[in-house]
Amino acid sequence: MSAGARSPFSLPRGDATAFDPHIFWQYLFNNQIIDGAKLTFIAAVVSQALGIVLGVITALGKLSKSRLPVFRWLAGLYIWLFRGTPLLVQIVFVYFAVPQMTNERIILGEVLSGVIALTLNEGAYMAEIVRAGILSVDAGQVEAAESLGMTRLLSMRRVILPQAIRIIIPPTGNEFISMLKNTSLLYVISAHELFYWEEQIQSATFRYFELITVAAVWYLAMTTVATYAQVYLERSFERGLVREVRQPGFMRRRVTAGFHRG
């Protein structure tokens, strides 16, 4: 950009130490800021969903009763590695080290690298959450299911997971809220998420106070929506549990029917 050219984000500098509400409102719904917020939310949702799937698989591997300890060993190694290293290091590793390790045969984009790193990190934490939820189910219920002839997979699907999910939902909601905030770390690999655009506009306008406030408002809006969604899910499952407790006969018919179908 030539010396006389103006940045598309340029503003009269004035007193950069005072908060200017006009600048705040000007950039609160700026197109780049909105695009960054969209990418932040999408990356968080995708990474959380994939992290849950990976966490369930890892938790089942950690709880495996197979005579071969390889599943438990691999699950434990994965959890140890990704819980024991900073998320920022993992993001940088996926983005920069993977192409170097593969002689640039595998070059991942900024967003894909970020989603992979966030997923791998989240999967390790979700594995421990899911494992704790499964272990919270009374062992007598598991034994009762096995005494009815249910396979371990069927008892897991029909008996254990429906009860464990009530324990799993609250920390999973907390994890998603953390995920929304952790996407800001993708700034270091230039993924065009919310914090990236905040920094770009901030460096062009020198309006640090207003722009960081804009970013904070957007993060608060997204985490608030996620919090209400978490509360709604928790209450929905609690209501479902109450209905099931009040209809034991129905539950017996449902479990028996499911067993015969399985």
C-alpha cells in the first residue's frame, strides 16, 4: 500500500485514549466482524461435535475390558498427550509441523488446521467427561442388564448412556463455552475468525479500546446463547427423567421390547 493510500478501516485518530461510542457502534456490525463471528461459531460447533464423537470413542477404549490392553493404552496416551500440552502449541503444530513432516504433501488451510487441533484437544477432555458419566451409573444396573442377556453394547446403548448423559451434559456445555473462546487462538495462524478481524481493524485504526470492546460483546453474546441452550438441555433431560420414574411399567415394556429387537 502506497504511503498516501488510506486503509479501508482508517479513521481520524483524534484522542485514541478516550472511548468513542460512535466508533464502537460503527464497528459492532462491521461486515468483517460479522464474518469473523460466523466463522468463530461454526468452527466451535464443528470442533465440539467432532470432539464429542472422538471423546466417546476414546472413553470406550479407556473402559475396554478386552484382554488386549492396547485400546486402553492408546486411549490413555492420547488423553495424556493432548491434556498435557497447551492448545496453542497444538494449533501451531498442526498448521506448521504437519506440512514439514510430510514434505508438504499435506498442506492444511488455516481453518482446517484450527478445527483439527481444536477437535483433538476437545476429544481428550470429552473422553474424561464421558468416562466419568459412564462410571457414575450404578454397577448394579449394569449387572442387571447383563443378567437379562443384554450384550455390553446393547446395555451401553439402552441402560448406561441414557443415564450417563445427564451427568455429561453440564460439563459438555461448559466445554462448548470454552471452545467459543478458544477459537481466538486461531488468530496465530491467520484464520479469519472474530479476533483476527478485530486485530486487523484495530491495527489500521489505532482504536484499541473500542475494537476490543466490540470483540468482547460478540464473545459474550455467543457464550450467553450457549449458556441458555445448556440450561434448556439440562432441564429437558431432567423432565424426561421425572416422566420415566413416574411410569415404571411403561419403562419395563420399553426396555423389554428394545431387548427383543436388539
